[in-house]
Amino acid sequence: MRTVYQYYSHHTPTFVTDQHSLFLNPRWNNFIDVLDFPRTRPINRIIRHVLFGPLEERAVPYVGTLIGGTLPGRSDASPGYLYGGQVGVRFPVARGFSVDMGLQYTRFEIDFKGTSDLSQQWLFTIGVRL
């Protein structure tokens, strides 16, 4: 379980919007390992080999959910909800250092130009985790 705060701002010649999000992100690491059968040639090992090649022993695939809120949300001064999911893989490089890649989908309430509405976002991330 982790908690994430995100801030992003969108500026154009006609408008400016700032969005704050705070959400919980429970993850299930190595979810592929539930496919540890048959004994002679486990399905999870085949999937890991196809997806990660020579890094199959180092890869930590994960699937997660996103549950939280946004500001501004339903109006300029009230919060809105946020939910979504993600899938990704983390490659530990050294103790306390890893490379992380993920695909995330979120749907959230946002107050934009005085109108409250639902928005959705697909986000591909790649980064270093310390």
C-alpha cells in the first residue's frame, strides 16, 4: 500500500487549471505467480520469459488500484472523487534503487472553467525509484 500526491497544471492562452490529487494505491506484486502450475513447465515462468526475456528473474510485475480524491472537484472549493487502476513492472537494480514502468488509468471529478465534470486520463510512466 502506498499513498500518492500528484499536482499538475495546464496552461493555455485562454485558461489555466491546477489539479491536486491524493489517493491510496494498493498493489499486488508478482501477481503472475498465481499461475504456478503445472509442475513440469509452470505457466507463470513461460509468461515471465515471454514478457521480460533475460530479465525474468529480476522483474517484479504488479497490478494496483487507485482510490482517492481531487481538488478542485465538484466545485471550485470542494473535493471530488478519483478511482482507477494500473499495471506495471519494477526492476530492482540495487538495494533501494529500481526502475519502474507502468500504465495507469484514472477517472476523476474536476472543476474546469466553473463546470464540474468527469475526466479520464491514461498515463504511461517510467522512472527511477529510490
